[in-house]
Amino acid sequence: MSSNHHEFIISEKDLTANLHEIILNFDEPFADSSALASYVVAKKTKDFVKVALTGDGGDEVFGGYNKYYIGKL
């Protein structure tokens, strides 16, 4: 199996240029700063693929949410 890789250099200018559009898409206060970089990466990725899977943690796999503790009871 093989894969194609692309590298994007993201600068502060990329973030500030899209800041208004990013904020407009959130309908409530949002404190996850990774949303800024994720938006820019998604925007650049769409030139190469129709669907991209992503994630920034293993909370579901490692039981990081309190709702998974109920299953043990």
C-alpha cells in the first residue's frame, strides 16, 4: 500500500487572513486554538482530495470522556 504526502507551510499570515471566516463558522464561544490551524490545513487539502480523515487525540480510544466510566459500573 502506498500513500501520497503533501507538506504545507502555514504562517501567521494564513491564520489572520482567514480569522473572520473561521470565527463566523462557530456559533458559540470556542476556546480550541487548534481550530485555526485545522481550518487552514483543510482549506489547503481540498485541492488534493475530496475526503480527509483527521483527529488530534485518542480520547475515544483511551476512555478520556466521563461517559465511558459508566460502562464500568
